Amino acid sequence: MIKQNHEEIEMNCWEFKKCGKEKGGACSIKDGICPAYVKEAGEACWLIAGTLCDGVPAKNFIQKRNHCMQCDFFKSFDQAHRAKMRFKFQCAS
């Protein structure tokens, strides 16, 4: 959930970032479909390897984590939501 105008709304990373890498998106043919979309992890893209955030794949987890920590989408979630997403995707693995 993202807080917008004091309301919480559900939003996926590809909607927030407007990257076009979701299935049928403007960039999906050229760049491929984002792994976060494939894994239905639009609220937890920071947990998914191979995402092309800002068009650049992270070379390793440290690089990805550092990039995510600067991301407005990642920062829009509180710690409780991030913990819930970690649990959800650890259990799904």
C-alpha cells in the first residue's frame, strides 16, 4: 500500500514507475517483461532478482539493495509492509 493524499492505495512498481515492462506494456517487447511482474511481486520488487529498475540490471544483491534504498517506490512503504512482503515471498519460494 502506498500513501497518497493520506489514503493507502494498492499499486505495483510498474504502475508507480511507469516503466512499461509489465505484460503488454510499452517497453515489454523491447526490454522483456519484468521479473517482478512475472512473479506477481509488484509490491515487493526489491526482493526479486533481475528487475530492470531504471533500465539497468543490478550486478549483485548489494548493488540492487543500494539502488532500492534510493527508490521512491521502496521508500513509500513502511517497515511493517516490507516485513510482510519479505515473509510472503520467503514462504512462496
